[in-house]
Amino acid sequence: MISKITAAPEDVRSRDSEQLIRELSTELGVIYDSDGSAGFNPSDIEVPRAAFVVARIEGHPVGCGALRPLDDTTVEVKRMYTRSDYRRKGVAQAILAEIDRLAIEFGYSNIKLQTGPKQPEAAALYERVGYHRIPIFSGNWDLVLAYLKDLTLVPGKPY
């Protein structure tokens, strides 16, 4: 049985955050034959109404995700990652639930994200938690699956 998963905002430049980002970039680099950064820079979320979320089990960092503003009403999920030993245990769902909570708290009405077709498990997760496919909204790479979640439809939202 897996211990309780916690997911909360943390400093994107902390040692744990930087290690998780490095691991994700390495994994994506192998999958897509790239640098794996997917256009992410930590300074992207060192702005108001942004956050970097780390998931932990018994204090051990097991995953992460970032919330990056696109405009006044829309935020983008970046750097979603779960360490391989912890996949399919609810870590990514805990991160996404915290991202939803923060996005609503920050006053956003939509969350967008993009993933790649070589990550079918990620695409399935996003669809399972309320995202639906939309046209690509950033970049010029044709191997992108773009998604949107309407936060005005999230049960229990504060507005």
C-alpha cells in the first residue's frame, strides 16, 4: 500500500524541484530526441499567479508540475512528471488536483496544456480528469496534443 501523497507549491529552484525537472527533461529528451525542456524556464513561474507543485510521499519528492500564466483567464500546465517507480499510484492526479485548486484560487477560468503523442498514458490521464482536445496553441511542432480544462465546470469551485 502506498502512503499518503501530498502535493503543494514549492520553490522551483529548490534542490528537489531542480532534480525533478532534470529527470523529466532527460526522459523527454530520449523520447523526442530533443533537449527535453519543452520550452520551459523556471523564470516562467516566478511571476504572480504561477506556481511549481511538488508531490511527496513520506517527505520524498515523487513528482511535479508547473502552472504558468498565459493571459488573465488562462494558465498552462508545464513540467508534469512522476518518477517511474511511482506511476499509476495517483501522484499525477494529486499534482493536477493541486494545480486545479491553485488555478481557481488565482482566478483563472481555463487551464491549457500540451503533451506529445509518444506519451499516450499522459494524454489518457488528462482526458480522465476533465481535459478535452483543442488545436495546438503554442509552438510550431506538429507532434503535439493540446488540451483545455474549463475550470468554471469544476465541482466545488469557489465562483
